[in-house]
Amino acid sequence: MTDQSTPQAHRPDDLPTAIRHYIDGRFVDSVDGATFDVLDPVSNETYLQAAAGKQADVDAAVASARRAFTEGPWPRMLPRERSRVLHTIADLVESRDARLAELESFDSGLPITQALGQARRAAENFRFFADLIVAQADDTYKVPGRQINYVNRKPIGVAGLITPWNTPFMLESWKLAPALATGNTVVLKPAEFTPLSASLWAGIFEEAGLPQGVFNLVNGLGEEAGDALVKHPDVPLISFTGESSTGRLIFGNAAPHLKGLSMELGGKSPAVVFADADLDAAIDATIFGVFSLNGERCTAGSRILVERPVYDEFVERYAAQAKRVRVGYPHEKTTEVGALVHPEHFEKVMSYVELGRTEGRLVAGGGRPEGFETGNFVAPTVFADVKPDARIFQEEIFGPVVAITPFDTEAEALELANGVKYGLAAYVWTNDLKRAHNFSQAVEAGMVWLNSNNVRDLRTPFGGVKASGLGHEGGYRSIDFYTDQQAVHITLGKVHNPTFGKS
């Protein structure tokens, strides 16, 4: 359903008209003065100009970060000292969550209530890693009277962080928090579609007491600023979240420098519903799993596989509920699906909707919602009877579009679940405990939720297999990625050396 109670979109007060880079503690323009337009998703009108970074701007940012790493206090501070700064950052983010959510909703098209949740999650990311670095203990191996071996962790250097446009502020925090907690310095390249919230980090970090040069921000296009960051010889680490095709380019460009890479890429995650499942819970969860965050989420359960005995009932109830999902302006508290982030992405999603009409049976949505003739609004769209070789089954759409497919046996369900190039998440709905565990262990996915929605403990690893990524972050896996692990060996007793060349 649509929400037409508001005749026009909301424009936040005190919007900036320009966004600049932040390098070595100062806001600066691009060296060549270049800028790019930033649009708001409801009107698709330009509301500000952002500095367009290129090689020279990235060079300056990396030099600043490198200086702060080699000469500054941050990498040499005790974990407790860095932890205090990170806790202050979390406090500041929490205190400004309403403003952050307002700007994020305006810039990205996310419903305001969901943007508020993401802002609070960003604070929790900083608080989590602030605690983790203080509590962390590394392994010690002892041979009594002969030897002690222990692991020493050291920050690596300048971390290049390249972030996406879906939930941008939260996903920036997801990389910034562990990179900073472990003593690295950073250069952040946010997505060009949504640079607004990223520009707020500088003020937050300054107020929290982060030393000058530790955080640097370069806006710009991926093929210019992002490419320069990936190829820079003084950036030993790249953490990237985005499309699989971009991930392949980054992999190739980073290879000559043997950089550390962590890449969270695309997904086409299955939600498998067996006949014995709690259908009420499964329908609620799978509706939320693909239509929350406007469907622009990497872990969206955008392929729903349903066992034949309950297939017709599931499709009927799912379609009816999808039609009741409230499409509205992002700032309205009743909105459940807002506006897609950018007209380019809107056109991509709409092209898949049109393709779906030839690949499945349209049972809900299928175009613009009524009352929204402009802006990037897409009605929650459901296709049933989708064949496994269909493009809408195989390819990531990244919008409020879902494909439903029947299966007859557990083996067929597993084949369908694993039958795409991606392997990020999977959702399994069944009351058979043995089946739940065996199926989850056989499915090709980095993360599995059993009879559960996408709720993740920050201590657990996040990442995928196949085309969905390389490496894992989250909890200690983030500490592993952002530090070098040095093994130190100490002899306690008489040295037992083989003797070569003894006369």
C-alpha cells in the first residue's frame, strides 16, 4: 500500500551546499577543484556539490595518515587510552542519532525509523570494539623450563576503507571502529551517491579527541578516488563493501602490491521454508528480510524456496502482506519502504521488474506505487513460480523485489539454494531440529539463520563464500584483519642448538 498523507518531501534544516575532503585535520577542496552532483532520492534534484577526489587528493590523504601512523601518538597509545576515545565517539553518535538519521534518510531514501536504528548500531559498533581491545588476550604457549611462545599484535599502517551507499553511516562505522581501535590510521572513501553522513565523522572524531591525521576522508568516484586508494603503495590494507564486479577489479589492482584484502560483496540469499515451519513467523521474517532497507541490503533473502505442500498458501499470504507494506516518503515514521538511492539504481531495479514479468508470475507490485509519479519509488514486488535459471533468480537486484520458487524434496531445496554464484547468507525455516542443522551445514553461505531473522551478534564473523566475498570481519576476525600477528619465542633454559662446523 502507499502512504499519500504528505504532499511533499521533507528537506532537513541547515543542509550543506557543498561537501569537501577532510585531510590532515582540515576540510579541503580537490586539488583540481573538481566536484560532482549529489541528488536526493525523492526529487532526484541536485542538492549539493561534493569534492571529486583524484590521485593527488588520495596522495595527500595517505601522506597525512602515514605521518600520523609513523610519528603520531595513536598507534603507541595503550588499548585503554584508545578505548576511551572510541567510547566518546559512541556517546557522541548516540547523542546525535536523530540528526544523523534525518540526514541519512534524506540522502539515501531509507525510512527514517530504519535510519535511526542504523545510527544507533553505528554507536554500538564503536562501543563494541572499544571494549574488545581492552578485554583481548592473545595466546601464550609454554614448554615449562624450556620455552615461552607468545603472540604480539601490532597495527599495520594506513587502512583504506571503501564503503557502499546502503546504510552508509553504519557501514562506515563497521570498518572505522576496528581499524581505529587496533591503532591504524585510515583513509575513508565513501560511496559517491551518499556522501552526506560520512562528512559528519570529522567533527565527531575531533570532538572525541582523535589525533590529527588519524582519520582522513576523500570523496569521489570509485574509478578515480577508489582506484587511486587501492593502488597506493603506502596503503597495505583495503576493506571494501560493494558489488562483486567491483570486488574483482579491486582484487586485480591490489594484487601487484600484495595488499591485505577484506571484501564483502554481493548476495542472492535463499530463504528456505519447509512445510513444517511456523508459516506466520516465516512470512513476517521473509517480508522484512527483502523489503526492509528498501531491499538495498546484501543479506536480503531475495529468493524464497517453499516446500510444495504449503507453497500455494505461502504465495497467497505473502503476496497479500507485500501489498500492505507501506511505501512512503522517507521521513514519515509510518513508511516501511522509501525511495531507492539514485535514479541509476532505480532504472536497474525497474529493468528487473520488467524482466520478471517474462520469468515469473507477478502476484504483487510490479512498478511505481500509486501516488508516486516522481522519485525513485518501487512498489514491493513479488514473482512466484520462478525457474532456477531465470535471471531474477540468479542475479542480485538489490531492491524490493523477491522471487518465490517451489521445491519437493530436501535435496532439491539444497540444490536450489546453492545454485547461484553467491554465498553470503541463508535462512532456514523448519521445526525439524536435525534437518535444520544438517541443511545449514550443507548450504553454501557464510552466515545462516535458523528460524530467525537477520539479527547478528557483533562477536560473530561476517562474510560470504563464492562471489560474495573474501575474508571475514566481525569480533576477533576484525582484530585479525587490522593487525599483524607476530610470534615471539623465548628460550628459558639451556640453548639446545644443533652444532654445525664444530672442530
